[in-house]
Amino acid sequence: MKKIYYNYVALNTFTYAAIGVLLPLMGQYLIGLGFTGAQIGTITSAGTAMAIFSTTFWGEKYNNMKNKKLMVMCLCFSAAAIGGCLLWTTGYWVFLWGFIILYFFQAPIMGLSDAMTIEADQPFSAVRKWGCIGFALAVFVAGRIADVFGLQIIFTGYAICFVIAGLFILAIVRSESRGRQQQAVWRTETAATDQEQAEAILEELKDHEDKLHRKIRYRDVVKNRKLLGIIAASFFLLGTNVANNTYFSFLYIECGGTIAGIGTAFLLMVGSETIFMALSARISTKFTIEKTLLASMCISALRFAWYSFGPPSYWIIALFFLQGMVNGIILVEFIRYINKTVSRDHLGMSISLYYAASSFSTILCQLAGGIVLDVAGGTGVYLFFAIYNVIGVVLYVIFGLHKGVEGPGEKNI
């Protein structure tokens, strides 16, 4: 149903728009409050530390809950409320604890919305690219508005975006409920004249009931060695790409850019991700998921190494597509690789573990990045990021992830 598809598109757009409004400009906002680089790194890493707990906590709740989508909707509304409250906090310790609480509700939303999209048999790459579009447009618009009204508007925009995302989840629930009712009527009419179909329906209902009563735990999921390899390798890639949202503004200004230009840079860089997301399925079909991911990881390491030399800001913008070649691929293909590796029953928890590992990696990158920022500036931060990525590439090869995977078979995403 096209209406449901567009609801999933809107959910991804506004979920990532909320992140785009807040994170890229929050570092500059906190500097304006008088915070140091180390304090900014502590705030962002502490929030991400909470994300490790919250993604696993809510991931298990999601897998064993009947009303999964309504739970994600409540998370969106809770994140919106707390994000709006951060507008009124200016002290370091109050802001720190407020940000930690915010991440308890915000952190699992992206992973669980990905799981919702896949479980609904929606085309994942086609839906997920709208998250990049939402992020890119949000940071561009937020940068322009902040020039006029001040950086504090990022918290209002964040809250509005998550409220809208929650409303689209409600629309998805209602649309799918109507679809199930129509399907139930059709099945009832068919079963009245076809005994074989009636037995199939009863068997399907029995399987569904068994799944509801069979509690899946993380110890069942982590027995998959290939999944652990994917998580280990991605650990050294995803953290830097998330932390980039915090520290890019410092690098860009250090290289001669302006506050207003930060929004333009993100618009181009994140906008390029949508192009590569649209192409990712074709690229991975031609070269395989495994080799495509390896190439993107190598490009990420080389890109950050180049940033560490402090290139002029206009060259950073001119080569904006490098971010698309990395994030546009890995944001889709790591999820597809996991989907190819694990069973459908383990998918929600597997993706939650993947995001939890990403969160832990982000803690290290955010915290270390803040310390390096005070000592060596933005270019020093990106030298650290480059070395970090190289470790991920080495692990990817050591685990043999570039050679392919035998698993339950990739579902159609």
C-alpha cells in the first residue's frame, strides 16, 4: 500500500531531521555557553553511554511486545518533551544530566524504526535515504534560522520533528490495522469455501501465538559469530561518523569556513548520501555487499586522514560526495548484511546490538575527540578518526567479512 510506504518515508525523514537540527550545531551552541572541548566531549559521550543501555533495553522490549509501534511512538514524544526542556538549561551539570535522560528515549528510535521498516516489508534503502534527506535539509534550515534567531532554536526544531515523527507512527498503526481487518475478512470468505486455506490460516495463527509466547533473549542472538564480526568491524567505523556530526563544525571553521557555511556543507555532504543510498543496492548487487562495505570503510579512513591536513574549506565542500560514498553505503549495507546473516526472529535484537555497539564506539570518539580538540584542534581530531577507521578495516578483513556470509538468506529489503 502506497499510503503506508509514504508514512514510513515521513517517519524516517522527521526522525533524522530531529537529529540534523540538534547535533551538528550543538557543539557551537555549547561553546557559546562557555563549555570547553572536554566538557562537550563528556556531554556527548555520556549521552551515548546511556544509549548503550537504552538501545538494548528498548530492543528487548520491542522484540517481546505486542504493540511495538506504539512503544516507538511514545519514545518519540518523550524525546521531544525532554529536548524542548534543554532549551532552558545553561549550567554544565544540568545540561549533562538532561542530555543523558534525552538519550534514554532518543537513542533506540533510529534502530527500531529501521526494524519496523524491514518487518513491514518496505524497500529499506528507498525508505532510509529519506532519513538522509531529512537530516540534510534540517541542518541547512537550522543553520540559516540560527543566524537570525540564535542557536537556541535547535531545541525547538528538534522537539517539533520528533512530535511529527510520532504522529506518523500513529498513522502507520491505523493504516496497518485497517489492512489486517480487510485481510481477515478476505481470509474468512475464502476459508468458507476452501478447507485447505482455512487450515493454513489456523496454522499461521498458531505460529504467531507461539512467537508471542516465545521470549527471545540476547544470549540467543550473540551465538552468531558472523554477526559478532560485523558488529566488531563496524564499531571502528560508525563511532567516527556519528562523532563527525559534533566535530565537523570545529574543523570547518578552523579551515576558514563560517557558521553559516556549516549548514551548506552538511546539506551537500548529507544530500550526497541519498544518491549513494539509491545506488547502494545496484552497487552491492554488482560487487557484493561484503566488498562494497570494505571499499566504503577504506574511503572513510582516507577521507578523515585528508581532513587531518587541514585542507581549505572550499575543497571540503568541493569533495562533499566523499561523505555520500561512505555513509550512503554503510548506513544501508551494514543493515542489509545483518539482515542477510540472522533470522527474522532475531532481527530486532541484532539491529539493536549493532546500534548499541555504535553507541559505545561513539562514546570513545566523542570523549577522546573533545580532549584532542583542546590539545590539537579540529585537524588532530580527524587524525584520530582516521586511525580509528583503519582498525575497523583490519578487523573486517580478519573476520573474513569481505568473503561473504552463509546465513538464513537475505530478505527482500
